[in-house]
Amino acid sequence: MEATQRMACNADLINPLFSMGMQVSCVLVLSHFFHLILKPFGQPGPIAQILAGLVLGPSALSNITAVKNSFQSSTEDYYQILGLFSRIFFMFLIGLQMDLPYAARNLQRAAAVALGGAATCFAFSAAASVVLFKELDIQGNGFLFALSLMILTANAASPVVLRLAVDHKLSTSDAGRLAVCASLANDVSSAFLLCIVSIFSGHKSKIGERVGNGFSCLLLLVAVVLLNRHLSRWLNKRNRHLQHLRNTEFFCVLSLIIATAMFVEWSGYSSIITCFLMGVMFPREGKTARTLLHKLSYSIHTFVLPVYFGYIGFQADLKRFGHLSDSLIILSIVLLSVGGKITGTLAACRQLNIPMMEGVVLAFLLNVKGNVDLVLINSVSDSIKWTTRANEVFIITMVINTVIVGPVVAFILSRETKYFGYCQVPLEKQMAEGERELRILACVHGPRHLPTMARIIQSSNGHKNTTVSPFLMHLIELPDKNRSNLMYNQLRDDELSDDDDDDDYGGNDVVEINDTVDAFFSETGIMTRQVKVVSPFATMYEEVCNGAEDLRVAVVLLPFHKHQRIDGKMESGKEGVRITNQKVLRHATCTVGILVDRGFWAVGAPQVGFEVPQHVAVLFFAGPDDREALAYGRTIGMHAQVNLTVIRFLPESSKDHDAGMSIAAFKEEVFMSIPRRENEDEEDNTFLANFYNRYVTSGEVGYVEKYVDNGEQTVKALKEMGDMYSLFIVGKGGRGQCPITTGMSDWEECPELGTVGDLLASQDFDGSVLVIQQHRDQNMELMED
């Protein structure tokens, strides 16, 4: 706040402001230049931005007289104000983007990892503070200096960790998400300790006043959180037919956040915790949160963070390395931080059964420095009576700790690509290994198929140990007439575009989809993250496949290119939708499902959906696709309002040879004897045996066997059950030479559904159909039906 007052009282505002503008422009240009050079070597954006600051700072170009005169010293206050607003915006955004379900499930693990690294750094720093206190000629309170050194070495800057995780494509991995949660825990606890340092670093007579200010800030935070809830709800209703809030409404919400943070800063505390908590507690559904995410994300990631990281590098003066004593002090502090993080984090990871390589990556990611360190250095250096030398030494160590993380993590990831890369595990193996998070990417071309997609996602969350993390990708065709070099956000925000262009890029479909997602969240509490893709149909499959890899999903759900009319008949849609589905089936590196939508509950009418149980059937013939369909059907069948029945089709000739399930009960346990069959059927029987003993014998799932001789009898058996189930789940193919489906492919219309799926999608059946294909290695020669 002192910097704000000095800036406001400055008689000449133009020259320092112009100078800062030049520096900001130079930082952005140089950071992009360094990023282009370092990106092929796997270095993330923050490293390039810090290097840009180092080049412009006193370590390099600022030694030139002309540059030094252009970059006036009076711009320091402006940078502090810019840093303050940067912290307000990105801490609020981090809280708003935080994956609360994951954080709640892994709170203990994240806290243990954060505490492990921080505890060892505390111990090492406490021992070293006695020596450093004398070497740096500190004249203030020794205890406060030791506590400050502990915070500087133990802290992990969550914005930098998040940016590094995104650039290294770790933000959706278990290691990346755990690192972000641990850094947030570390950041918040360090900020709390910073508040304690602020209370006791001043005159003793003002301690009571500072404590009172702290309670005032807490009451204000509670009031603003409650106000945000009511304000967000009111703005959502006010803009019901718009995609986003109006600019004036957006600035009103943002002004409330800024005003609250500024009051906390004026009270003598850092606003880091306040902004983060306001973001965490802000309502996630509706247009208000969607507008904040849309407008803040782009500006923060492309402008605010690069300038902020550049400012960190700009403050460092590497000429300190010219003095041997300073070099030894800097090296010792860096070793304290790195050694403490590695030792403590690996110890915590060992207790949590986290692999050592993942623990090393976590340790280095949690060693980056940033916002809390800058606030600590700038706020308490006067009260602790730090010298200019000490101030520069700590800034250099902060920069070095952050810069070394990028190359080390990039080197580890390049050597351990198979471990940290996207490696999809089929659902059938996940069922055998136990419960885990199920990440689903549902793709829609419009709002027509979204209700059924949403209910399938909800049904997948039925098991008590299964957690569903859904993503919704809105696929929008880029027409030929609008294919240009303009960015999509420019085309969408162009108020002069005609109505046809609005329809081409989503139009009212976007509003309907957003409203359905909000209604789904209100009913179920399941947060769906939305992604919008604008692409021609020729390359749309690449967007889907790349999105599936980036999000590390287990299942991709695609809508069938035909939709049901009011009279019940199926009508063909755009051919590009069908081509996209076929290419995704061919190139996707995960399980893919195609949904033939004929209705399966309805979003917005929970009374109808939850009063009437839904009957779902899994059709099992043979092969990996049917096993995958059964594995996914299990997740749906665990829902309380879903009655799942597994229907296995077997040759009539095997009926007398005990080819089905032979059940024998012994005391309290039920066992399934698996008869000897051909080698190609052993995996099917083993999988079914495991499924039967876990779910059928307990009464959770029904099981029926159908004996048929050929494809004609199979079709007859399927038609008999055509109106009994609201959803059929079946594998696409991979059955080899299956005699009970022989001849069914003669009248096949849509090969992407497989022989059985194509039949179920015909006019003779009323229920929806979900056709599942397990990921196949492209190098393997597989036989289709």
C-alpha cells in the first residue's frame, strides 16, 4: 500500500508510467523470443519470461547507461502495484479453476507431501539461520529472520507450479494435480505464516490493532462470499439468453473482488489467502463464473503472468556472483531449499506409496518460488532491517530455485516418457485392478444429444468408490466461407457479424448447452468442464483425439450421425459427423463409444427420471469390445435407479457341453467353474467369471444366457427384447469368426456401429444404443466381424 500512496503523490506520472510500459513491452517481446528458442528443448514459458527479465534487469542491459536512463528507478512503485493486482487476479482464478472434488479426495495426500517438504526445509533453515544472520549483517529480530528464511525455503508458488504443469502437460496427470494441490496447501500456509510475521514485525503496541484488523478482514471475507453467491445467482437470471455477462456487470464483479483485496492489503495483511478463498467459494455454475473464467484466463496467461515472471527476473542482480562470500551464501540457500524439498517430499511419498521418480518430480515442482517470497522480501525487509545485500541475495536465490526446475523436470520427463505420458488402461483391466477415477469426454455437435449424454455420465457415477470426472466438448463446424486467418475469439466477439455467422459458431446452441450443463450440475452436483472446438469436419477428429490425450480420459462418447424424429424414425444428419466418428474410432488412443440417442431420462425433470427405474442391457458375444462394453456397463449398473442385465449369447451346440456358467455354492461363498474352451474364449470366460462372482451372485446385476445357432436366430432373439430396455450397451466388433453373428453383416448400413450395433440402431428397436470399442494397437492385425 505504501507503493500505491507514493505513486498517487508523484508529481510526474507520465514518464515513469511510459518507462514501465516500455519495459513491459520489452519483457513480452523477449519472453516470446526466448520461448521460441527454449520450447524445442522442453522448457516451459515461465523460464523464458524470467530470462527476459534477467536480460532487461541490472544483470545485463540495465548496465548500459542509455537503457538505465530509459528504465527509470521510479518505476519500482508501478511494478509493485502491478504485482499486487497480478496476485489478486491469478490467485482468484486459481481458486475458481480448482478441482474441488479431486482436492477433497486427495487432501490428506497433498497435505502430507506439502508438509514433508516444508518440515525438512524448516529444520534445515532453522539450523542455517544462525550462521546466515551473522554473514548477512542482519540487525533485527533473529527469530523473525529465522522464520522468514523458513518461509522462503519451504514455500512453493502455486501459480508457477500450475503454469509449469500445464506447459509440461502434467496438469491432468495424477502427479501434476497432486503437485498443484500440494503447492496450494504450501502457498496458503506460507501466506498465513507471513501474516504472523507481519503482526509481530512492527511495534509491540500495535499488535492488538493488527489482530483486530485481521478479524475485520475475516468478517469482510465472509460477507463478500455470501454477497457473491446472491450476486452470481441474480446475474445468471438477468442474462438468461446470453452466453456471457455484459462488460459492465463483469467489471462490477471484478471490482468487488479488487476492493476486498485492497482492504486486506490496507489492513497490513497479504491478500493471497483472501483472493484464493473468494475464488474457491465462488459459485461454479452459471454465466457469471463462465464469464470470469473466459475473460480472466486469456488475459492472465498471455499478459499478467509473463510480466509478473519477468518482474521477478528483472529484480535479480547476478553481479552478486562476483563476490565469493555472496556466491557461497546463495549456493547454500539454494541447496537448503532443494535438499530440504527432495528429502522431505521423498519421505512423504514413500509413506504414501508414490513411486520415487514421481516423488522427485513433485519435489522439484514444489521448489519453485514466487508470490509469497516477493511479498515477504518487500514487506518485512524494513522491519527486520535487512541490508540491500541480503535483499538481493534472497531475490537471486528465488530466481535460481525457479529457473532450475524447468530443465530438471523436462529432462526427467524426456527420459521417463512412458511413465509420465498418456497411457490408457482399458476399462476391463481397471475393473480387475480396483476402483479409480473415470474420466469421460462427451462430444456433442449441438444440444440435441446432451440430455442423454448427461444422464449416462450421471449413471456412471453410481458406484460408491467410483468418481466420474466429465468433460464436454462442443464440436462446431467451421464453414468454408469463414475459413480465414482470424482467431475464433475474434470471429465470435465481432458484434458486426450477421446472424448466420453466429449460428455457424454455436449461436443459440451454446446458450442451450450451457443451460443444460448448469441444470445438470444443480441436480447432481457433478461439475462438467466445457471445451469448445471450431474446426472443419476434415480435421475435427484430430481435435477430439488430441483433447482425449491432453485430458487423459478413459472414454470418449460420440453422438451418432442420425437422430430420432418426432414420429420415431431415424433421420440422417451431416455426413461430416459420420466421417468424424469413423476417424475417431480409427485414431483414438482410448475407449470410444458411439451413442444412438432415443432418450434416456431427461435433464431438468428429475421426478420422472428418478421415480422410474431404467432397464439397461449389456449384450455379450465375444471379444475385447464386448468385455469393454461390460466393464463400462458395470459402472452404469451400480446406479441406484438402474437395473442392469447382462445377456450372453452362446452357440446352441455348446448348451449340452456346459459352455455356459456352472454355478456351485459352497457354504457362504459362490464359485463359478469355467469349462475348458478354445484359447480365444479363455479371456472372455475369465473376465465373465470375475464379473459374475462380484456382481451377479450379490444380486446387483442380472444375468441371462441366450442360445442361438446363427445370425438369423440372434436377430430374432434381439427383436424379442427390443422394447424391454431403455439402453443397450454392446461392443463394436473384434469377435473374429463368430458363428452366432454370421450373415448379420449382409444388411449392415453403418459399419462404425458393428453388426449388432447397426441392427439395434434400426427402426425395429426403441431403446438408445451405446456401441463401445476398446482401444486397439494399430500395429496389431485384428479381425472384425
